[in-house]
Amino acid sequence: EHPDALIFASFPGIGPVLTAVLLAEIGEDRARFPQPEVLLAEAGLAPVTRSSGRSRSVRFRYAANSRLREATMWWAFNSIKMSPWAAAAFRDARDQKGQRYHRALRGLAARWTRILWRCWTNHETYDPARHGSAALITAA
């Protein structure tokens, strides 16, 4: 019944339960997330860079909304089975970039979250034909 439910449910890998969790955790206030990076940080999908002097390290973000992180990780996991683009992105992260399983899954969740943010702010449902790299992989 929520007006944004169709937007969230239009993505591959998001069913009624994940739609409800994402709607509850993200909310209705679009001004709360003016940039996709803010939403990624809230969800714990953006890494934290720590630097001091000449040392610099990129680490896992612990300070985050754990329910939102868990929901986006489940979404990414489900999308691997339903979206050829998501499966290819996950395989690329694992094979080409050498990322571990959960790091690759977080990266895929971050990609989906950026796309979700764009659709959510524009009040549009997800269309794989408008998603450039997804359309290329689906056509191939």
C-alpha cells in the first residue's frame, strides 16, 4: 500500500519482505539522503578510509544501520540468481579483482543501492533497459 513499494519491488531479488524492510529502514524522507554516498554510509556499504601521516588504510564500516546492511546483502545475494548483470558483477569481483565473498557481495549491494537511490529520488521503477551495463549483458 505504500506509494514507494512499487519502486522497491521492481528490482530483481527484492520480494515483499525485503521491500518492507528497505521501506522501513530508508523511510520516506528523500532529503535525508541527498546523495547516494549518504545512503551507502548509512547502510554500511561504503568503506572507511583511515589515514595518519604516511599510512593509509581502507576498512570495513562498523558504524552503520545493521538492519539496512543485512537487507541490502540479502538483496545482492538474491539478485545474483535473478539478474545476469548482478551475477557477472559478482563473478568479476571474485575472479578478476580477487575479492573475498562478503566483500564482493557488499560491492554488489552498493551498486544496487546506487541504482535504487536514483530510481527512488526520481520516483521511477527499475527498468533494466535503462540500466546501461545490465542491458548490454542481457542482450549478450
